[in-house]
Amino acid sequence: MAARILSTMIALLLAGGAYFGMAPAAPGVNLLFVLFLFAAFVLWFEWESIAAGYSYLREREAPRGGSVPFPLIRIGPLLRRKPPPAKPDPEKPPERKPGSDRRGRS
């Protein structure tokens, strides 16, 4: 509970700093203010979901020091795939291999 309160307070302090002009933007409602306010909202109301995501590592009993972070474990197989082959350009005529011309032969 202390980590939840502390992280939410930090996000609210950053939002307050952005609102009162301590950010590289004009004082008032700006993008950083909205971003940090949204982060505070997510940290406070979705703390259980965040904790459940990281408890997956404890349930797996993986060593924390050298393990891959949780989101990369699920995205990893997608990163290893080969990109699809390039589609032929409809404007460009297909290339012919040398010696494949059958014109003039009987």
C-alpha cells in the first residue's frame, strides 16, 4: 500500500509541476499535465493489475537478475519472425533471366 501511495503522489507532484509551468511547456493544461494525471489515475485504480503482472515472475520462479522483463517474454516470438517477402511492383515489368528467351527457336 505504501508503494501505491508513493508512486501516485509522485505522479501527482509531476502533474502539479507541469500545470504550474515547471515543464518545458506553457503553464496551465498541457500535454505533460494530462499525461502525469493519467499516470496517477492508472497507478491508483489499476494497482492490482500492475502487481498481478509482476507476480507472474514470482510464480514462474525465474531469477530476477538475468531474466527478460515480462512484456518482452510474450513479444519475443514476434520479433524473431522473418519479414514477409516484398510484393512485386505492378508498374515494373517482371525481370527475365538470361537464356530464358524462347523466341526464334524451333
